[in-house]
Amino acid sequence: MFGQDGDTHSEKESSWLDAMRSVSLSHNDCWGALVAANFLEDKNTAPARAAVFRQAIESAELATSADEANKVLHNALGEVNRPGNSFDSASNDACRLGSVPFRELARAVDVKNFGAYILGDTDTDWRRKEDRLQLAARVRRGTITQADLGGKVGSPYGVWATDAQSVCGKGTDPQQAADLRDRLGLDDPDRFGEGEPMILFSYSADTIPGGAAYRPTVVDAGDSPVSAAWLPSSPADATGFTQDLRTGQPNCPEILHKPFPARQVASLTATEGLVTGPADGYRHPRLKAK
């Protein structure tokens, strides 16, 4: 994005980046500073998508506060995700990988979204932890199978996935689940916090619509809590990489692809409740390196 060699920033871009650094979340007072650093470091955002994002900044009022900067970010990402500018559009061909780099892929999701969108159970109040724990237990017992799944894996903004070998077979007990959560860079205590279980999918590369995989960029990371833990990758790398929340170092290979019907997953499992909240060891080392 702004990390392109020789790039310069307009007055509005500089003001926006400065204001972004003061945006904080209840669990992460470094959130905005990390997001701003990621925008400055990413060298992979396709020029057409970057131009759409930058035009949105120029069209907005000058951002001088955290709230204004956050609003500009949200609106600019909305423009980038419109048809024709999205991750799977022709304007992003530069980030399309030559092929799907893994034969078997995996994805971790929180129980709340799994219940509401994959199972389609809108009658249950997934804000209740008891209901989330009961659903995870049913998955572990095998009473929920692929045949029960509806909807799609992922959203119009894509499916974030890794090599199944990085995820599957790593164990589901609380400590192993927390280790996996941290290796996947899921810094969101509301969805992946202490006591929360995770749902794990695995599926074949043949499932991916069009067989197309993409390198995730900073505009794909969005403005969710976990976007602060997104890690820019080198254009020379074969894929993107998750950021280990404990160390700030790259960990699991990471790609983005189109959503697919949930019933096409090959296996489904659930972890026990996580023994800790997300680690935060990555935050200050990432900022100190700037």
C-alpha cells in the first residue's frame, strides 16, 4: 500500500495515518498504531485497489481524531470491497497466486459465527457462553456433521485459510487450542478469548471455486480486531503468513480464496475452551521495528 518504493503521502493521507495511531480497542491500545504500520509496510496491494482506497481518503474530510480516522478507514475499505475492486477481481491479478499452494486447507472460526451462519441457527442466543460450549461439545461428539451445515464457508470478503498440516492433528485440549489460536494470529478476545472454543474446518483445494488463491493484503485485513495482527509479507514469499501473537514472527502460511458451500468441508472438529486470552507479545516488537 503506502509501502510501495518511492511512494509519498498527501496531506490527507499523512493526517489519516497520524490519527489512526491513536485508535485503540478495549483489549488493545496499540490497535490503530499497528494498523497504520501495516498500511505503511505492505508492498503487495495492487495499484488499482490502492488507488481506490487513496481516493476515498482524499474524498473524505481531513481526519484529525481517532474517531474520524476509524470512520475514514471503514468507508475506504467499503469502496475497495465493491465489485470490480474486491480481492477476486481482475484489478487484483497481481496478488493471484499461480496455483493453490496446498492440497488440503484449514480454517478456524468462532463458535458464535459457526452457529449463526454455518448452522443457520438464529433462534439460539449465541451470546450465551453456555450455548456456545454446548455446541462445541456436540461437534466434538460427532453429532453435528457436514450434512447439517448450510450457507457458505467465508464471506464475500473471502476465506482466510492455511495449510491443513499447520492446523489439523494439533490437538483440541485447552492449551493446544490456545497455542493454535496464537499461531493463527487471532487477536480477538470476544471471539477467541479465554474459555471460548474454536471450530476447525478442513477441506480439499478442489473445493475452491475457480481454483484461485490470492495473497492477502492490508486492505483485505479489514478493520476487525484481528486486523492489527495481520502481517505484511514480502512479494518474494510464496504466500502470506499469519503472525504469531506471542512473538510477532511469521508462522502459518496464509491465503485468501472465494467462499464455498459449507457442506463441502471434509472434516469438522471443535477445540475445548481456550485456556488463556490471545497473547500480546507481538505488539510492541512490531511497533519498535518501525
